[in-house]
Amino acid sequence: MRVYQASPYPSTGGRTLGHTKIDLIPADQRVLSIQDEFRDYFGWSLEDDVRSAYSLLEKIEQKDIKSWSRPRRAQTLASLRRRLVLRESRVAILGAAISVSEVMKILERNTLLIAADGACGVLNNLPESQSERAWSRLVCVVSDADGGDGLRAAVKRSIPIILHAHGDNVESWDSLVQHAQDQRTPPELILTHQTPHSIGGMHNPGGFTDGDRAVCFVRSLGIERDNIILIGTRTDVVGEWSGITDIETKLEKLKWMSKVLQHLGFLV
């Protein structure tokens, strides 16, 4: 399976291998066309998605934070790949309906963790000794910045954030960026978007909700399907760790999340 491909664009968010710029690309192009279908279904504006993406990119690259520079963000991506892919690690993605018991069970295995937005908040509800153990295994958080206290806890611990821009989350990502830059050690960032455009310094691995985007991200990174475990991923209820949301709309979004995950070979 090809995970990376040479980019024809002079400026990209990829890492450098020799003299060739390479970009993170979706493991399956179908997940990108589902984004367009999803946007049409809800009547959301592509222009708003584009505007948010470029605004986030500009905001981050104007900051005088070394780890947020474009080269360092590419290094962050490469570091995640080394930890998750080259070591052939098993990865559990924590969904919004994650429970303490599910986390305790997964900690019995040699498994790394990736959280969908505020789902990482469950780690603070574990017994203290297990909580620290779980946080040490949390590789990154995939977020559109509305994860509340759980997401902010991850920021304070300098957990890398895969920060996503879409048309109606500008205030959310702006607030999160402010919170992150105020930390003594700001978390490393990788920026994602959901447009069909190539945006240098950002990536579109596919997905629309934090849950399916987390799966698209790790598959795009190169993690094999059999090394990915979904826990706390529900399509019939809005999980405890979902951000502030309209319940009816969220349930509709979860149906689309299911469509993406099933296309990638996951039963949910």
C-alpha cells in the first residue's frame, strides 16, 4: 500500500526525503469523495471550509513558536509515523462513548492510544496510577477544537494535537490556539482540513467527525487495518465525551462516520 507520494506542489506540509517533498495522502480516495457528499447533505459551504483552513494556517504560521513552524510540523508527522508505523504498534482509537472499563482493559495490552477530541478526558477518571500510565501511552489527539476539558487537559500535557479546520469551528480553534500558546511547552501541531484543495502545510486524510478522521489519519499514516482497535466508537448514541452539540445533528453525523468506517473495513 502506498502511503506517501511525491507532491507536484512547490510548498507542502510533507517531510523531506532527500530532495523530494512528500505528502500524507488518504489511504483510500473514496474517503475524500464522501466528504463532498457529507457537505452537500448538510448544505454546508465549501468556501467556509476553505476560509477556515487558510485562516488556521495563517494563524499558526504567524506564531513565534518553533514547534509550530512548517518544517517542525513536518517533523512531528515523521515522529508520529516512526512511533506508530515503523515499530508496527497496535493502536486503540478512543471514541466519544469511551468508558473507564474499556480503557482499563486496553491498558492490559501493549497498545498505544489516540483520542478523538475530548475522549482523552476519560483518562483523568482512571485510578491515579493507571491514569498516568494511560496518558503516557496517548500519542496524539485528533480534534476540531471542541473537546472541552479533556482536550484542554491534553494541551496542558503537551500531547500533539492533529488540529482540524472546518467552516463553523473558527472560534473554537482560535480559542484552543490561544490556550495552547499560553502553555510553558505548547503541544506540537499537525494541521488538517476537509477541502478538495491542496493546501501547503496542511493535510486532508479524509473523514468528517473526529472519530472517523482519526481512523483516516492513522490509515493514511500507514498503520495497517489489523493494528487498529476502535473503542468507545458508537453510532447509535452521542458519547459522554462529545463536544457541545445538537443531538439530532450529531446522530446524523454519526451515520456518516459509520459510512466512512465501514468503507475502511471497520464494523461499527
